Amino acid sequence: MKQLTTEQTAEFLLKRDRFLLLTHKNPDGDTLGSAAALCNALRELGKTAYLLRNTQTTDMYLADVTEYFTDYSALDGEFTLISVDTADINLMQVNEEIKDAAIALAIDHHPSHNQFAENLLLIADKASCGEIILETLNAMQYRLSPETAKLLYIAVSTDTGCFRYKNTKAETLLAAAELVSAGAPSGNLNQRLFMSKRLSRLKLESMIVGGLEMYMDGELSIAVITQAMMKEAGADSYDLEDIATVAGQPEGVEMGVTIREKSDGTCKLSVRTTNYANANAACAYLGGGGHGMASGANVDLGIDDARAKILEAIKNVWKGDEYKL
């Protein structure tokens, strides 16, 4: 594995052609927006580029990225595979056809990145992978088009909670300003991504709040989402976007944990923190990872066992000096 700088990554991309971009499981706005933006920019530079279709993409982003999707079976010849915003090979999008494929380049901002590609561009202090893509495109002397700016704005804004999260820095806001100046429709995107909710989502949120479990003298909140709750609310995957923030909203909560039951009875855990608690350290105990203030893990356990396991993990790192942010 070779660690690349932004400039070296720009050179890597300029010297090659025929790119296939990969996103992670349960894709969010950062992985999809970053990958689609890079794909569009490469196309505008005269190169062949696609996103491998991610079947877990929700309606929240589908219209933004569909035109860049392709199926592996539709490809002819060799392609350079690039993963975007993916910390571990086991988190790569669900697609058996690329299971053993060699990843030529990984572009990521997760401190927990488990080096799996031939080349790596990792800038762990960035709030989003979108910022890294923007810097790389600038190093390529690429002039931002409104479409690329829109996709990168989706990436940057969603990974910062519309610039509300503590990972937002001055350079994050400067990047957003650059994207808006290039034509990103920030007002329309903010309205769609952050200010509008379907009635089914609001019903689901009311159930979550009604069932919140409090621990650690009120500093730890655990929210449970069952399949039955999803059915009663009439909710689907679209309504789960950024749902992990609900558990951390009560005043005084330092760490919010969301335990979501999947259709097969196993659970997805999402952990969000505010100040000292380290989400990544807690999730690492369960084979997951992410950032200090946002992390997750998938466990082959039911809700009760998943709750017991994450509570055990949190107690092991709670207020430990080595895990403070």
C-alpha cells in the first residue's frame, strides 16, 4: 500500500482512464455525493467513469446519482477500481462480483481506515470525503461545474449535519462557499435534505422518543427501532436517513445509541457523541468503526443481546482518558 498526497492522487487520476467508483454499504450522502462528483468530473475531463450500482441507495439520493450508475455485467475490459469514503473492505457495497477485485485507490477520511487498497489518499481531519475530492479536483486544475458542485455539496453538508456537527471547521465552510459559488443550489438542497420529513418519518420519530432508554445518569441514551415500529409508522429506508441523531437530542445526553433491527433479525448500531465520549472506540469492541463522534457496527444479534453488548463496550471506554476527543 502506498500513501498518496492530494497532488499525487491528482496525477494518478490524470494519467489513467476507465474508472469504476465504489461506495459503501447503506450509502449515505458523503459516499454517494463524493463518488458521483468524482465520476462527473472525470467524464467532463474526457475520461470513462462509472459508479458501480449500489442497490441499497435510498430514494433520498437516487435521482442525484442514477445517471452515473452501471452494472458490473455491462462493463467491457479492464477498469481502475476506486473506493470512496469506505474505511474497511468489509464495508464495501454489497456486490459479489467485486468481492475479490483489487482496489487500485481508496479515498477516505475515516481515522479507523483499514488499509486495503494499492494506493490510499487518507486525510483523517476532514469533516467529509467530499472535501478531499474537492481538493483533489482543484489539484487536477479542474474547473468546478454546477453539477459537480451540487454533488459535492450533498457530500459535505450531509456528513456535517448541514454544518451543525462539531466536525465542521472553518475549512469546511470555505469548501461549502466554494461549491455554492460554483453553482451548488444550497437552499434547495438544504430544504430537501434537512428541512422536510415525510409523515411516516415523524411517526417513527415519535415512537423512538417515546421509548428512549436513559443510562449513565442521563448522559447515555439508547433508541430502539424494531421492524414492527417501521411497519406501524409506514416507514421505509428513506425514513432512516440520519435517524441516529434522534437519540442524542435530549438535553444532557453525551452519547446517543440507535439499535435498529434489520429484516433478518440482526441489528445495526449507530453511535453519536457530543464532547468526551468516543464513538469509534465503543464500536471497535463490536467490530465496527468510524469517527470519534460518529461510528457504527453491524452485529449478528437480536435487540436485547445487541443492547447488552453495546452497553458493555461503552462502559469499557466511558470517560477513559485514552478515548477522549
